[in-house]
Amino acid sequence: MKPSSRTSSPVPSIPQSLASYLPPTSTYTTPEATVDDAPQCEFDIDWENIWHCGKRLVGVKKRPRHRRVVGTKMKESWIYRHGANLEHKGVRYWLCRLCHEKRSYSTALYASSGTAHAARHLLRQHQIAEFGDSSPSLTTPFTLAAASASSSVRPLSRQASLGFQLGSHFDERSWKARFVDWIILEDVTFRQASSERLRWLIANGGELASQLLPEHHTTVCSWIRLTFESRRQIIFNLVKDAKSSVHLSFDLWTASNGFHYIGIVGHFVDSEGEKRDVLLGLPRLVGPHSGENMASYVKEVINQYEMGSKLGYFMLDNAESNDTCLETLARWFPMDVSRRRLRCIGHIINLVVRAVIFGSNVSKFEAELRGATDEFSFEIWAKKGAVGRLHNLATYIRRTDQRRQALRRLQTELAGDDAIFTLEIVVDGKTRWNSIYVMIKRGMRICLSLTSVEHLLTWDRLILALELRSAIELYQSRWQKPKNDPVHRDLTKDFLSAVDWAELERFHDFLKPFYILTKTMEGNASKPGTEGGHGAVWETLKTMDYLFVKFKQAAEETQFEEPSHFKSGIDCGWAKLEDYYIKTDRTPIYRAALALHPSYGYDYFERHWKNAMDRPQWYSDMQSAVGSLFDEYVRQAEVETQAQAGLLEDEADEIEADVNDYSSFGKRSIRSLHTQRKKVKAPHWSTPESLQIEIDQTTHRLELLNFFHIPASSNILEIGCGQGTCTVVLGHVIGEDGHVDAIDPAPLDYGAPYTLGQAQEHITKGPLGGSVKFWQTQLEDFLKETGDKKWDYAVFVHCLWYLDAPETLARMLKALKGRVNRICIAEYAMKASEPAAIPHVLAALTRATLEAQRPDSEANIRCLLSPIDIKNIAGDSGWKVERETEIVPHEGLQDGGWEVGDVKSKSSLDDIEQYVADSKMKVVLRSGREAVVRAVEGLDGKKVRTMDVWAATLVGTD
């Protein structure tokens, strides 16, 4: 280990991920501040592909060294061994050589006047550090000690005085003994003794680190204060530069010394796009725990970080004092409290289940217990049915060790000759429901079948649980009230009968999913691998809906039963859950978060709220709330965009038109659906529903490409690319070393609200710009212009029905002979595996029949080619099917609904009258439209599905 010199600061160095936020006067130093003797890195730069934040920088150039350092001994930072120093419009940039040469243009350029961002990038992405690769860390103090046995460094005087032996001889047994003594005498937990931070301190401290070890607890306190002041400035800069609003969560905490504190945590996205959860303050709370008093401390922290204008949402528990706190904060920081107030889902579950166990007035029950004597507490609990009696019984047995021993002896007695481990009866934590669940689980698990594996209990544990219940029953049968203690509790009042055990079993089974959900909602929503889970906002309504179904099932089961504590508990809990539905309705973000989730979307609310839960008004209110929230964000974005870029008046009008588009979504002229298939492929999303549409379209194309098996680094020729949804997926699949030539003859002003040209330009300027090129031309012309160029694959995805005739496809396939190795085709199969897709098949036939009467048709369906037709044309053109399949699209793919809506519309009748002269053909078309209408009516309100999709790969016949 390389010896380290003593620095000016007695605390460990700041992590590199925070180093760039240090104030200029900080005493901390980072490796980036050092210099080296290496020359600047020289490599070929593709000046046409210098990208930053999704924009290509035109006119960027190398930045020359400042003339003040030319000819001096001042050297450039080590990062320039691995990248270039560039400049654009007065802003300095660092270009990573490794990323640039791999064509990873979106991650190659960093704007910074310092070197911290570049150093962090090199370390994280390429494992390159200033002084080369770091040696692997030692996993335990023991391996560190063993590794130091070969050291020949003489021990320092202070090390010797402390008993440290770092010289040539190392006594491993003695070192382990002292290590164990330290754990025991200082009350160190096992996790602390094996923590990664402790291993780092030992492995990286060096021999002189012993001189820094504090000898008094006040020294540690001063170190913490110094570190806090320095790092608070780091947090200040993080908050100041945050890209998002700063959302707050806070709660009260009582220290072991009895002091009360309020912990305030900020949640935001920093300037580099990383989600942060940062402790902003932990002030001591002096005075009452009222909302007004709490607000004064929260306000002080908000002002310290100057984030009053950046406040977002507040995640708090359900205490009324928190509502008062936010109302008080709103006096200083204007906001709509009801819309900004989020509630902890774990706390909602807690309150709902407490209502199940204790009834409607839990606060009164708790107040009675606080002022009650022991005997009166037993009487209060006894009123809570079997749960209360089990509580009393458990409390009585656990109150003395003699009674606990008696229960253990009874378990041993029941076991006979078998050696067993005895179970202790568990008493609940007063009114904490999860501990009550554990108490019930321990007390009556034996109600399960001995062969059940549902609860993952082994045979031995089932036997133990059986003996515990049997032991409790035996304890009851042998219990006698002490004769010399007249005030002794009459335990017979709390004896559990068979009816009681049956009720406990029902509570156990009902509470189990609540208990599991509580554990699931705990944890860190930003933990790698589980991002967005563990109680994230989108999970709140889904969790409540899951519980709603459980309550509904239980209510139906108990509907005709005699009154019982369990039955009344179900009613009270369900009512409490309904209360929190009302409260969450005040905050649209709950519904918006779930509506925008790729795996759920609007379909979730339609399936669960409108159908399964029979709450159509909830569904309607959801649409309105999400739309209103979306409008709010669009208005905010419009203001910010105008402030930053000075939009022209006509551009502002276009934005307003997009905003109004949401309220008219579904009410627009069905005639516009002729262009809908391409419209939804725009790279901008004017509504939340449009975003979901784009996600569904992309998901479908990913499924197709999974079948095509196109390898990375392939060269692709895509025919009929439109606005580029499939192009983007292809670019993603082939990676940086592949290329896509995407052609489409449609005019660049085709489509609305975003045209073909706008969509293609957006993709070209993005991260895939180096791998994709668009061409506005016909296939035959393009092949002539490109000479002998060849591609690995030609791709036709949902574009064949746009062709004007079968002969056009034949010419295209013949032209591709010798120019591509394989052809990938996907088109609708004219088959409906799902009954709800039958209207789509009928609508396609009707529309195709109509368009066959129009030689100048520009509709989505111009030439209806079935899989048999395509295979016959391919065979005649020198191609054969290598592989084929049929895919049933997922519910989110809306093409079927669009085509059906088009045919059902009045405009289709107008088209028949306008474009069809033959009276017989008019009758046929009107009958086809009528068949579509009747087929939709036969679905009984269910959503129209999209028909099956046929996909195939073709190879040449010779």
C-alpha cells in the first residue's frame, strides 16, 4: 500500500460524484486538479457528429491552450490523455475519444469549465482513473491483516503506543481477538463491523492514518460539523442546478436522548439526469408538534436552499398536522395544497387495516388505552373479539418468565419423545396492526392443512405451530386463579374457543396480503434494479385497487352472515379505503403516474375502474383529471420555452392548438383517421394518450423484430418507413455499427400535427442520427441511384396495403433480387383470433373495396394483400418463405379501432356516394359498413381489437 501524507482536512475525501459541486474555497482536493506530463490525446474527430443534449454542434473546433501557460511548466489535466479539448460559441467541451470512436455520440461530449465530469465519465464508463486501475479492495479486515504480514515498515511511535503492530511480524490471532473485543466492548453491530466503509478506511488509510484517529468524542463532533458545512454547499449546488422540481418528504423523529427532530428530504433530478434523494435538514423541533410549528422549520430549510420557486409535491403521512403544515407553507410559497399533497401508501394500508381490526373509531380506542389501568386495559381489549382475547392471553403469559416457562413445558410435554424447539408466544405492539398479524400468525398457523405448501411452511414448523396452539389450549384447561390473590385477572374471560380460532384464521388469511404489501412498499424506490418501485407514486392506486378487490370479495362472503367482529371490521376497513380514494382524487398525479406507465396506461383504468370495480364515474373523472394536469404542464412548458427561445406568435398558436387537441381527442373528424397511422408515429407527443399510443406501436414492432432475428451491425433497407417508428426500433437493434437506409415516397409535409419531414429530422438529429438515413424516393429509383450497393435485410412493416396494386409489390421484390440477402415482411393476416378483432377484418374488407373504386386513393388501405397473395407474388418474383408466424397484437395496439371507426363514420357513407357510380357496388359497400356496425354492437361495449399480424422472412429461390 502506498503511504499517504497527512492532508489539511481530517475527514475522508469527497466522493467524485459530488466533487464538481465543491465551492472554490473548499479545502478538499480531487485528482482532477492535478497535472501530468502527458501530451494531448490525438485522434481523428468526425466533426459532423459532435452532439450535446440531443443537438448537433455546428462549427465546433479544438480549443488552443491559453497563451499564459504556453511555454511554461504548467501541464494539462490527465483527462486530455483520453479526450480532446473543444470549444463552441465560447463554451468549453471535453470529447471522449473512446466513446467517439465507438460512435457513441450521445455520451461522448461534456460541457464543463472543470474536469470533474470528464473524470467521472472515464471512471464509470471506461474504468479509467488518473493513476491507472485501482487495486481490488480487500473484503475483510482479516484478509487485510494477512496481506500486511509481508510489510517491512517500522511502526510509528503512536501506533506502538496504541498497540498496533504493522511491522514485519503480524499476529493474526491477537488481531482477531482485539477486533472481537472492540465489537463487544463498544457495542458495535455485526453489520457495522463488516461494513464496506470500515473496510475502505482500513485498506486505504495508510500507516499515517493512525495519527488522525480522534482521542475524544468532541473531536468527532467537530469533524462532523466541518464536513456538514462543506457538504451543505454541495447539496445547495445540486438543488440549484436540478432539472426537475424539488419534491419534499418530512417526518418527526425522536432521538434516544428524548430530543425531537424533523427530517426533511429532497427528491429531484440533478443536472446530469440522475434521480437524487438527499437529506436537506434535520433541525431540532422545539415546541409543540403542531403543523404551524413544523412549517416554520420546513420554511427555514426551503429558504436555506433557495428552492421556494422549485417546490413540487410533498410526500407525508396522513396526520392532520401535516395538512396544517402545508396550509401554513402555502402562505409563504403559493401552491394548491390539495393537488400537491401526496400520502404514504404504507401509512394508508396501516390506517385501513387498523379500522378492520379495531373498528371505526381507532383514536377513541387508543385514548382509552392510554389512560387505563392494567385490569381496565384487559377489559377494553376483550371487547375486540378473538383478536382482543388473544392479545390478553399473550400479554398475560409473557408478563412473567414463570408463565413463559410453563408454556414451553407444555409444548415439550405434547411433543412426547421428539426433541423439538419450543416457540414463544408473540404479543402485539399494542395497536400496531402488523405486530397483531404476527401474533395471530404465531398463535394459530395450525389451522392450515398439514400438507399445505401455500405458506411455505416445512413439516417441522407446522408441527411446532400445531403444538403451540395445542399448548395454549392445554394452558387454558390447566389454568387456575391464584387463591391468595383476589384481584388477579380472571383469565377465563379471555379463553379462546373453537369459534375464536376460526375468526382468527379469517383475520390471518385476510391480513396476509396487507402484510405482504406493507413489506413490498418499504425500501428505496431509487435502488439499482428496482427503480420506480417500493412505494413509487404509480403504485399507490394499483395497491389500493388490489385491496379494494380483497374487500369486495370479503364483503360478498360475509353478506348474509350473522354480525361478528370480522364482518364489522370488513365494513369499517372498506369505508376507510373509500375515504382515501376521495383524498387521492384531490391529487391528479396519482392517476397520471399510472396512466403514463408503459405497462398499464389508460387500459388499466378501463379494465379495473370501469369494468371490474364497476366505477364508471371514477374512470370519467380520471380522464378529466389527467387531461387537466397535462394542460397545466403544457402551459408551464410553453412559458419556459417562450422565455428561453422567444417563440413567435404563430408558434405559440400552434402549441395552443396541441393543448386543445387533448379535450377533442376522440371527437375529431373521423375523416382524419386516413392519416392517423402515420400521425401517431411523430417523435413529439401532444397528449398523454398520444405518448401511450407511441409506446404501444413501438412495443409491437419490437415483437416483430424479435421474430425477424436481425443481428447487430446489420445493414438494413427499410421500405415504407413513414415517420420512423420502425426505423427507430431497427436502429436500436442493429446498434452503432449497423446502418438503416429508410425510404418513403410520401411528401415531407404529409401528416399532422407533425409532418413526415419534422419526424425524420428529429430522429436524424438524435442519438441514432449516425446510424439512420432517410430517402424520399421510390424503391426502384433508389436502387438505380445506389449502383451495386447491397444490404443484409430489406424490411416491409405494415406498408404493403399502401401500395396501389399487386403488380407494384412484384416489381419491388424483383428489383431486390441480388441486392439483399433476406426480406422481412409484416402485414395484417386477415384473421381474428380474438373475437373483438372481427370488426377490424370486416372494416379492412369494406375500406379496400371502396378504395378499389378510386384510382387516386390516398387512404391507409389501397390494395388489400393477404398472406397468400404476398407469398404467391414472392414466389413468382424469385423469393420463398423461410420462416413465418402469426402474432396476436396486444390490447394497446389501436389500428383496428381506428379503421373500424373510419368505416362506421358518416364520412364513409359520403365517400360511397361520391366515388362509386355502380348501384350494385354501393349496396355492397353499405352492407359491408352495416356488418362492421353490427359486429361492434355484438361486443357488448368491449374494446375493438386489432386483427392478427402475419410475419415472415423470405430468401431467394436460387
